[in-house]
Amino acid sequence: MRNLFDAMYRHADEAGDKVAVSDSNGIIHRGELLAKVIGLAADLGPQPGPIGILAPNGIDWVVAQLGCALAGKIVVPLPTFFSSAQLGHIVRTASVGLILTTNEAKQLTEQS
């Protein structure tokens, strides 16, 4: 993983204004992506246990996955197409203590 983050730092430094990720909601540049990943990793620092990610594929998911990786956290993917019962089972079985989600996917967590 260290190589990935070394490359992200280098790319942000050399061409931070280039697009890193895009989805139907917009784009995020390399420098912005790195800043968000570092910020999330810092916020997650004291969080114990596995962290769930419930988000559609896109910018938010990429930031969450990379932020968790940088913070050294175990990630439990929570597919947005799972039923609330399936999500609840995964969360309980994996002892997920925190779920990172988006506004559009949040309704699924409220039903679990």
C-alpha cells in the first residue's frame, strides 16, 4: 500500500489539477483526492474495529476506501444492492462499528 500512497503524493505534487476520479456527480482532481483521503484517515485514526463502506461506486467510495487504507483500517464492503436484512447481518457478523455512507445510500442503514 505504501507504493500506492507514494504515487498519490507524487501525482498530486506534479499534476494536482488533473482529474483523478469522476462519476455522475462530478470530478475530483488529484490534489483534492489526496487532501480528502488524508483528512478522512486522520478522522478515522481513533476509530476501533472494522469500518463498513456503504456507497455506490464513485468518488465517495474511492475516498472512503483509500482513507481507510491510509489509516490502516479493516474495511467491510456493504453493497448498495443488498437488502436491509443482508446489510444488518454483515454489520453484526463483522462487528462493524462505523459505517461510512452517502446521503443516497444512508436510507439503507436506517432500515437495518
